[in-house]
Amino acid sequence: MRYFVFLLLLLSGCAINATGVSRDTGETMSIHYQSNAIMYKISAAAGDESFRGTIVATGGGTISDEYGNSVKISGNTYRAVFVGDKGRTMRCELCGGLASGVGTCITSDGEAFDVMW
């Protein structure tokens, strides 16, 4: 029984659902992140395009946008890279935790999304 409870705790993990809004068109994007001790998955959808990606923790530090504006962050920061099923790629800089966070995602054609959860 103890091993069963331990296995349930190990596999329970966490999930984050984030929403992004395009700065140019107002189009919305959704990002879903799920992890546990064995695996993690991150995916996104914008319009009719689905993205699959990889995310890594970069620790505290500074994040910046394409204009060179930067903000010093003392919390958790992450970078993600996605490949879309319609040929675009997307990179994201995110900062936050399980309860809330913010970030920016930019597609290979220059569309920028402000993201929050």
C-alpha cells in the first residue's frame, strides 16, 4: 500500500494552462504544460496551427523582448522552443510558478504573443 501511495504522488505532477494574445492581430493562443517525475509535455495552439515543444528552466536572471527592453527576474524563468504543424516555429520566454506567470512568445514570422497564467 505504501508503494502505491508513493507511486500516485510521483505521477501526480502539475499542469499549467496559459493564454496568449497577439500584439498585432488580437488572435489568442493557448499553451498547456504538464509534468511529473517521469515526463513533461508542452504544447501550444494558435488559430489552426498546433505546436509541440521543449521547455527548460533558466533560473533567475533577465528576460527581454525583441526591442531590447529587459526586466530583471528573481523567480523562475523558462525558455521554450516549439515547432508548428503548418511550418512556423515559436520561441518563448516565461517567468512564474504554478499559481501565476507571464511571458512573451514570438513566431518565426514575427508575430508576438503576450502570455499569462
